[in-house]
Amino acid sequence: MDKKKKPRLKDIADKLGISVNAVSLALNNKVGVSDETRLQVLRVADDLGYLDQCKAAGKRPHYNNICVLLEEKVFKDTRFYPKVILGIENEAKANHYDTLLNFISKDRYDVPQCIERGKVDGIIVLGHIDDEYLNLLKAFKIPLILVDYASMSVNTDAVLTQNIPGAFKGTEYLIKNGHRHIGFFGEIDAAMSFNERWLGFNMALNHYHIPVSSEYCITRNVEENALKNNYLAIVDMLKDMKSFPTAWFCANDSAAAVLINALKNLGKKVPDDISVMGFDDIDICAMTEPQLTTMHISKEVMGITAVKELLDNIKAPNTMQRHIRLPVRLKERDSVRRITDGKN
């Protein structure tokens, strides 16, 4: 077929050996064709460029559905993503859209049927997703946005947190409270956000000409123990330390909470002996003893922003994808002590 010639329904029908009417039924999600035929029609229509042509002409059918994808283990962490999902759900409803929640697996790249059959108008992915899977989803030409993660090699829209500036400000807060021996506690390879917070922590210490002490930085085997509140495993990591920092900046609040419990087990008082600071401001911060000083993220706003950006792309697809970084702010509570006696 001439590449300059616009693809027609007949071209799709001829390629599959079915009637034009069957192609029309499949593309418009009407009864009368099997799901297998519908999927074949969509794939051939995409290969021939027919879907792009319809999209450009504004003819793509709308189902007012948004598919939300996330790993099951992420969903089980009830402290962060449920509030993001709440923001997504509320904003979607306000715009007359329904949300379809689907779990994804690192072990296999299953595409939800609602995406394969073209029955969603947009896709939101919460947390990490492998590039191979991301490229597979993008092949369906459905508007897509990532939340709390961005691929380094696959271009997509994304809603993220100002992790580096936030960690810088949090570490700076410790420094301005007189701390000079500061450690980092958190698994920096467990999430993109943790790695960025590690960078912000280092930048703050470098800015104030304070050396980064590797003996105070625990950056492995933290996340799983934090999620399970397995503070005894953290005790094992800490008990052989020859000296302790006066303060620990933590990759997130879950890590901070389990660290506080481990320090108590070792007979250390927070903040009298060691100050502890978190990041995220999840509900647990008000339940720890002492209550946790942290960097606040508006989690519902992350979800709301993702839906707003996605709906803009559904209405008028952007040729340039962008990353939106939401600000964080300090939330002072009781877990950081001000050092004034010079004994730091």
C-alpha cells in the first residue's frame, strides 16, 4: 500500500480477510465480533497507522476509564500509595471517569485486558516499572503517565516529588540544629526517590563542608525490614557500631520508625542521644514515640496532578512529555534535638 495513502477500514479488512462491517464493529467496541478478532483488528489498525489517523482527527472512541497499574507489594505498603490512589479516584470521578486498578508483576509482562482491548482512555503507573514493560504499554498508543517514578531511557510524562531539594532542606535542618555527625539510613537502590534523597543528603553536607561519614550511612537491606517493622534486624546492623552519629536522616518514614525502635532496643534515647528525621509524612509519624520530624509530601495532590495531566493529554496529546516535580515542606515534631552545648 502506498505510504502516502491514508489507511481505510477496507485495508484492515483485506489484511485480515474479514468484512468491513466486522472491522467497524471491532474498532467501535460494538457487539458482533469476538475479543480475539477485536484485538487482531486493533493491532492491524495500529500497524497500518489507522489509529494515529483517527487520533489526529479526534475520532478515537472514549470510554471514560483510566487504568491504574502498580505492583502488589507497593499496594501492600498502606502508608503511602493508598492516599495517592485516593487523589486519583477523586479527581477522576470529578471529571466523570472511572478508575480500573490492576496489579503488575516484575516476573511477567501481562497487559490488562482493558488496555489490550482499547477500553481505557489513559494509563497511570504508580511506582517502578521496567523499561521493557513500559515500551510494551506505550505501543498501544494510549496516553500514559508515571507517578513517583520516571524512566531514564523511555520518555513519558511523570509526576514526581522534589526529592533532591527536599532531602537537602531536611539535612540542612539538622545542620542548623547544630548536628555535624549525620548519617543516612535507607536503602538507596530500592526506589528512584530514595536514590534522589541520598543525593540531596550528600549535596547538603558538601554545601556546608561536612564530610560524609560512610560508617554512619546504612544504605542496604533496610526497606524490607522497614515495611515489616523488623527492628531486631536493624538492631543487628547497629549493635557493632563503634560510634553513632548525633542524627540520622532517613530515606522515608517507615525506615525512620523502625530505626527509632531499634535504637530504643539498644538503650538509646531519641532525640536525647540521637535525633531521627524522616521523609514523606505518613500517618505513622504522629504515632511514633517521639513523634517524627519529617518532610511532608502531599500524596493526594500527586494523584490529582497525575489525573489532570493525563486528561489534558487525552484531550490534546502533547508532543513534548514533561516531568512535574511537586514541592515538599518541613514538618517539625519531636524527634530532632537542637545541639547547643557543642557536644556533637
